[in-house]
Amino acid sequence: MGLLSKKDAKLITDPLADNNPITIQVLGICSALAITAELKASIVMAISVIFVLALGNVVISLIRNIIPSKIRIIVQLVIAAALVIIVDQILKAFAYELSKTLSVFVGLIITNCIIMGRFEAFALANGPWKSFLDGIGNSAGYGIILIIVGFFRELLGSGTLLGIKVLGDAIEKTGVYAYGYENNGFMLLAPMALITIGIIIWVQRSRNTALIEHN
Amino acid sequence: MEHIELFFKAIFIDNMVFATFLGMCSYLAVSKKVATAVGLGAAVIFVMAITVPLNWLLDVYLLKDGALAWLGPEYAQYDLSFLSFIMFIATIATMVQLVEIIVEKFSPALYNSLGIFLPLIAVNCAILGGSLFMQSREIQTLGLAFNYGVSSGIGWFLAILAIAAIREKIRYSNVPPPLRGLGITFIITGLMAIGFMSFGGMLTGGDEEEVPTKQTAIVKQVEIKKEAIDIANNEKEITE
């Protein structure tokens, strides 16, 4: 990391693990769960959030001194909404099928708590470059969880990854299916996303016991 | 009949939290005590009852393809639906602010119990999600839109009430330390969502020959959950 000072690098690496937006800060779960049945949708969602959060953080940080604090929530929402409209139109133009799968969840990036949380907690108090790094770091942390969940749900649920049949053909009984393996259709249903994230939290907190909650 | 059907569908089958995972952030953050959960839930019902019909009017008279026809025939070809995110969220944010001011002026008691939750609600995904689902499911009339807002709000209220009650009790249980707090809440919510899936057949069982035509008119099935179930069913058929 020759380009970045140690402090700047920490802005990116911290949210990837020990300060992850989803598993530790409990932000942005709303849209994280519903779209993770396929790996492809998760990746696209992660990229969209990286785009919106990084740019939004920069814009907020640039105008942070002229936003009247009373109406800042509306200003933040409008900036987020404008960026999300760009993402939505791009998806509709270049990946129409995928934008149908994501349906309203692209729009819901606006109210994704990560966006508001980082605007409020970081971009309003820091310069544009730092805010940009913070945006990248946090949205990447969000994206990693999304991709992990998407990976397991697609692999165990339909035996494919990005639509490629990695476990063999379920109908012609090739690959592992020849040995009596069955797809677990349950993984594709919404509740399993919650349980998968619960398990990720479990693994993460057993590895780093400092994160355990006491109450 | 349409109203009753939509009411139960929005509360149980398409429950905001368990079927579409909307409003999860505040659902997880404010569900530690039953009393606060009730306050937030009531505020959500209240705001959704106002914003969903309002956004329905916006959608029908301003944003939809050809919605501007009432201005004159030359405006009929405009389609402003790409603006719907920004319009909806602006409506919600201003309505929340307005409601806060009005409630503070006329009912200080209500303000004291709901007030602190109102700003939280502007960024609650359930509110925007309610409006967006209202748009994508093509709800037909203003009355139905109001009904949809109220009943989705009630569904969310029920969910947060249930999880808050469970979390108050689970404090006395011996949960593995790494799962305490957030982890176990996720897993419980997952199990509750599986339970709520059993409501799925509630409105289709028995009178299937008349319901589907009505439902396809009212509800366009563009939902991920349903697609996932379809895929799962297909898989099952294939493997069988």
C-alpha cells in the first residue's frame, strides 16, 4: 500500500472484518438478504452499493459545510436517490434480466442504512479523500458478506455458481449427483439468508472473542 | 372482499419483515425492549398509512407512463417513472418531518411516545419499500393503497413485537457466547420467517378457480420470494 498512508489503509481494511457494516455495525441488512439467492445478483448489488456509497460520501463531504443541519437528512436522501437512479437506469439498459431479479431492491439502496449511516457518521465530518476511502471500505465489507451468503446459497441451493453447474447435472445424475447428492431447495428460500448470516456472525465472533456482546 | 384479501395478504403472506426483509435495521436495533418496539411499530403504521396513499396519487397522476394525460393530450406520451425513487423518498422525508411538527403542536403526549422514532422512520426501508411494492404490484384504487399501507404497517408491527418479546425472554437462556445478541436474533428471525411461510397457502387454498384471475389483476408477481419458491418447486419436480 505505497499509495496510502497507514491511517488511510485502515479506513479500507477495518470495515472488511472487525468493523464490518453487516455483522458488527448492523447496517444495511434490509437489502442484503432478499437478493442473495444467486451469486450474480449479489455481486451486482455489491458493485452498485460501492458506486453509490463512494460517490455519495465524496459529494456529501464536499458540501458538508454548506448543508443546514436541520434538513441534512433530506439532502442526504436526495443525493443517495440521484445516484441510485443512475445505477437503476444503467442496470435497466445493460442488464435488464438482472434488474428484474433485483426489482425494488435497487431502489431500496437509498434507504440502505449503510448509506445514511456513513453519510451521517463519517462524510459529514471528514474530507473528500478520506470519505471516499471510507465509502469503498464499508461498501466492500458489505459486498463481501453479500458474496459469501450468495455463494453458499447458490451452491447448496441449486448446485450452480454464476449459473455454471459446478456440482454436475441434477437431471442426468452426473458429478456428485451420481452419489445420491440432492440440492437443498430450502437454501433458496428467504429465511435461510438470515440463518446463513447468523452462522457467519457465529464464526466471526468465535474467532475474535473481543466482539462478543455482553448483556 | 378485495380489501380483506389484501389486508391478510399484506400482514401474513407478504409480511414486510419475514417475506421481504424490509426495515431490518430498525427491526434489529430497536427490538431490545417491548415498550420501545411498540412505539416504533405504531409510528411505522402511522407513517405508512399516510405515505403509501400519497405516493399512490403521485404515481398515478404524475409518474406513470401517460399519467400526465390530464394536463392535455400533448403530455400523454411522457413517462416519468424513472423519477419515482426520488419523488417517493422526498415525499416520505417531508411527510415524516411534517407529521413530527403537527404531532408536536397538537398532541404532546403522543409526541413524547412517538416523537423520537419519527426521524428514524424516514430511513426505514419498510416505508420506502411499501411505496415501491405498491407501485410494482399495481394497486388499483386509492382505498386499496391506503389499506395496503396500513396492513403492511401492522405486519411490521407484529414482527417487531414478536421479536422484542422473544429477546426479552432469551436473555435468561444459555446461548453460546459468540451467538449472543445479534447472531441469535438473526437465527430466531429466520425460524420465525419459516413459520410465516406456512401462511402462504392461506388465500389460495380451496377456492383456487376464482382467486387466481383476481390476484393476477391486482398483484403482479415480480417478487423474488415467489421466484425462489418456483425455482425450488421446479427443482423438486425435476429431481422427483
